[in-house]
Amino acid sequence: MNADNPLIKVTNLEKVFGKKGEISTHALDNVSIDINRGDVLVVVGPSGSGKSTFLRCLNLLEVPTGGSVIFEGQDITDPRNNINKLRMKMGMVFQQFNLFPHMTVLKNMTIGPVKLLKKSQQEAEKTAMELLERVGLADRAGSYPNQLSGGQKQRIAIVRALCMNPDVMLFDEPTSALDPEMVGEVLDVMKALAKQKMTMICVTHEMGFAREVASRVVFMENGRIIEDNSPKEFFENPTNPRLKEFLDKVL
Amino acid sequence: MFDVFIQKLYANFIQDDRYMYIVNGFFTTCKIALVAIVIGLLLGFVIAIIRSSYDMNKDHSKNGLGSILLSLANKICNLYLTIIRGTPVVVQLLIIYFVIFSTVNVNKTFAAICAFGFNSAAYVAEIVRGGIMSIDKGQLEAGRSLGFSYPLTMIFIILPQAIKNVLPALGNEFIVLIKETSVAGYIAIEDLTKGGDIIRSRTYSAFIPLITVACIYLIVVLVLSKLLNILERRLRAGER
Ligand SMILES: Nc1ncnc2c1ncn2[C@@H]1O[C@H](COP(=O)(O)OP(=O)(O)OP(=O)(O)O)[C@@H](O)[C@H]1O
Ligand SMILES: [Mg+2]
């Protein structure tokens, strides 16, 4: 594949919740954006602006009602493309962690590679342990999720996604459910990931993270992307009056 | 006084080998209950999975052949549940034996197994569906986002958690089922209850045979509850 092509090409993406005739919400309204390899895209915006919906449309957890998402040259909404295969290349981290409570940390991390990538248990465990080492949780490999703190859970959720060796990582407010003292440890893992040139799309309210780590920051409102800029320009010279208002409130 | 009791014991159990009514009845009851439980579990899980898959996927409906089939299967399951849960098990037993199997000459025990198995399936289905629906939606999303298909997510992620949660309710359903098989006598099956009743009709003493039968049911139920308790503890081990 041509390396110059965007990793994800989003064109005229639309998502309307609710059936025709009923009260419907236009959660995404004609969103177009190219995401290149190595981009760290941070998405900010007020509550209800469609950030989660945008992220979830990228891996088809939410089915768009219009437009297209081309990931590595394949349209994810085309039923002829195997969505499960495509999702293996897109890691996702949720606000509520969503670890599997009936499995140990190690099992959480190896079940995907073993069952889906057909790796041997040994091989999968080796990769998992290396990743656990990197986030400082190697000693928790045998623990169950409810024996961990929120920050630990989220770090595990991140490395669980990384075990699949994805080409892009999607984060939906990964630190919003955490006690303040645990936010830092999760952001540190994300920063390290960005440093390794992982392509990342992060919905977050952590403006410090956006400023420091993002290669691009996007502002959404009412289902539209109304600003897409480098972090420096985004925070120092916001052009859009709605963005200015938003930044005044959150900074 | 004691002599009279010994005499009664003799008349109820030893004379003419009457204890064999109890023994044979016990095995018949066990056979019906065990096979019915297996049928109930298998059919119940299938129905539960169809119903919850329909519920979980209906806002994602793509109008393909798959979703049309699923919607049809869901309707059939709903009808089945309505009928089974809306009518008494004795009536179902009579209908299966005298109506559905009236032309084919089947074994009575087989008819009873079908009746109790199909009946139990409806209750198992609702228990398991409740268990599936109680699992946080995030679990399904986490499984799917890793690349697991819907069926694989069910198998590896949702069902193991759901089963653990509904084990007490399933155990209760088994206990109810074992006791419910006592109506098998309606189609002249000599199960445990019927066996005790036959002795009563021969000896004209009700107390000993009926209390014996009651005690046997009680022991079976107690043993089963104990086993289920152990299983439950095993499954939960380590998780807290
Ligand atoms: N499953 C759904 N059914 C109906 N409406 C929905 C659904 N999910 C989201 N919406 C609506 O779509 C709009 C966008 O929601 P979304 O969750 O994407 O916002 P968000 O920017 O992530 O907000 P937040 O910062 O609160 O997470 C909202 O108006 C929301 O009410
Ligand atoms: Mg959101």
C-alpha cells in the first residue's frame, strides 16, 4: 500500500440516532478528516458534540448512517470487508476500562492473540509480559481486574489492546473515570506510546496532554469538526469564536 | 407399639418385595429428571441466545438475510415461551403423550422426558437470557473491538460471566424440575411418587410409604443444592 495514503480517510461521515419519524439526533454531521500514520489526534469539544460517536464509527461499534471510513484502503462499512479482521488492527480503550472480570490480567491480554491471531499461548504470554513490564504491572499478571485500582485497570486495558499489535489506537476519555491521582500514570503510558510513533486518536478533556503530545487537535461541536490545527495554533490562536469560548471555559 | 411399627415396615417394604416400587420409582424419577435437565439446558441456552442476540442487535439491524432469520427465530421463541409458561406442566405432559405421540407408539418415559425437558427449557431460557442481559454492554464492545465476532464474544466473554451469575437460579430450576416430575403418574409412569402410592394402595397404610417418598426427594434436593454450592464456590474462586 502507498505509504502516502492516509491511514484512515473519513469522508462525509453522518450518524443520525433514532429512526425516521421519531425524535432523532444528528450526532455526526458531514465529518471529513484524514488521519495519517504517526498522527496523534486529540479530539475535544463540549459534552454531546459527537466525539464518542465519531470514535466509535471508526471501528464500526456505531454504524454510520452515511459517508465512508476507509481504513488501510478498505471501507469499513462495506459488508464484503471482514470487520473483525479490520478491528484487530484498531485497538480501543474505553472510559470504563471494560476488562474481562472472569479472567486474570494475563488471560485478558492473551485471549485475543491466541484465539484471533492464532499465536501460541507461550508466545502470547511473552509479548504480554513484556508489555506489562513496560507499564510497571508485571507483578499483577495473575491478578483479577477487581483486585486492581482504576489507574492499573486502564493501563492493563491499554496493553491488552496493544497485544493485538494494532496500527491505530482509539481512546475514548481514558482518564475520565479515574481518581485525579491516577490520571498521570495513564497519561504517561499514552505519552510513551505516542513517542513510539503509534497512531492515536484520543478523545480527552486533558488539555495538558493535548498541548504536549498531540500532533493535531480537533474541536467538535454539534456533530461537526469546526477546527483542526496544530496544538500550538489551536491553543494560542484559536480562530473560531465557539472554540475561544470553549477554551476560556476549560483552561 | 414398637412391634406394630416393625410389622408395618415389613408389610410396606419387605412383603412381596414392595421396596422395589420405591427403588424402581427412584431410578425412573432420576432418569426422567436427568435427561429432562439436559434437554432443558441445551434448548434453553439456544432460545436464550437467540432472544438476547435479537435484543442486542436490533438497533444495528442491517436488513440482511441474517437479521430477517434472527427476527423470525425470535418470534418463534417468544411464542414457545408464551405457550409453555402459560399452561400447566401436567396439561403439557398429557398433551404430549395423548395428543402429539398418540399415533406413534412411544415409551411413556420418553414422552415424560420430552414434556419436562421442553417445559424446563422455557424457564432455563429466561434465566439465562436475564444473565446475558445483565452483563455490561461494555464487555460486548470490548470483545468486538479486539476483533472477536459476535458468536466468539458470546462464547469467550459474555456466557462465562452470565452462567456464573445465574448458577443459583439454574440450580433452583433443577430442584423445581425434579419435584415436578412427581406428576408423571398422570400418564401411568411408575416414578418415585407413584411407587409410594402403589404401596399405600396395597397396604392401606399411608404414613410410611408417603413419608419415605418425601424423605427421598428431600435428600436428593439437599445433595443437589450442596453440589451446586460447591460448584458455585469453585467458579468464583480467586475472583474477589
Ligand atoms: N445510542 C444512542 N442513542 C441515541 N442518541 C445517542 C446515542 N449515543 C449518543 N447519542 C446522542 O448523540 C450525541 C453525541 O453523543 P456523543 O456521546 O458522541 O457525545 P460526546 O461528545 O462523546 O459527549 P461526552 O463528552 O458527554 O462523552 C448526543 O446528543 C447524544 O445524546
Ligand atoms: Mg463521549
